[in-house]
Amino acid sequence: MIEEVLFDLLHIEMVNVLTGPCETNKTELNVTQLENVGYNTGYRLIKRITRETQRIKEELDVMKFICKDFWGAVFKKQIDNLRTNHQGIYVLVDNKFRFIANISSGKQYMGLMPKYLAFSCGLLRGALSNLGLKAIVTGEVVSPPSCRFQVQVSRS
């Protein structure tokens, strides 16, 4: 319980420090830095989580592992919904995303949401990279606290 609170507070402080009040162009640069912190964290964290498991080879199995085991280890719950078009695009839906669950659902706060999703997008991208999938991860808030992460896997 206490580690969950500390993790939430750490995330809030990272967002505030890296994307604090500044000019618009600089805010965009800082969101990129926040995503890079998430990437490095996800890349390292997946090493610990997969230390005792066999290497996952299939793309869909990697995504299922991310939705169940990785998301469970980080956020203490599984992804609520995973959809795919079987052509390299996956949509992960979390109906109660913990980093935005305590933010008001009013329209005036929708502009803040990308800041609070940047770390998690990087976290997913880093974990997938370490598992052998190069991907573009974007996050969007449909209606708080529900959010959707779109993962587009590069097949090259």
C-alpha cells in the first residue's frame, strides 16, 4: 500500500518538475524528457520481471504479457481491454488509470492529460523494446479516468 502511494507521488513530482510552468515549446521538450525517463524505466523493469520466464517470441504473446504481468507489476491491476487488428496495431484500454484517477474529470483539465500519460507511454515503449518489439506508443484520455494506449509495432 505505502509503495503505491510513494509511486503516485513520485510520478506527480516528475510531471511537475519536468513539465512545470514554462513556454509552450519547452513544455513539449520536457514531455519528451518525461517519456524518455519512462522508456529507461520500462526497459530496465522488464528485465527484472522476465528474469524467471522464457523468452516470448510471438508478438501477440508479448502484448498479452504486457497487459497481464507487466501492467500488474507496475499498476497492481491488469489492462481492462486489449484489441488488435492483427496488423501490428494494438489498443490497450485502462478504465481506471491510476495516474489520472484523482484528477477532476472536468473539460478544463483535458489539456493536462498528455503530461500524465507521457511517462506511461515511455514505460510501455521501453518494455516492448527490451522484449524485441520496436513500437510507437501514444496515449489518449477518452473520459477520465479511462485512457487508451495505442501501440503501433514496426515490422522491419
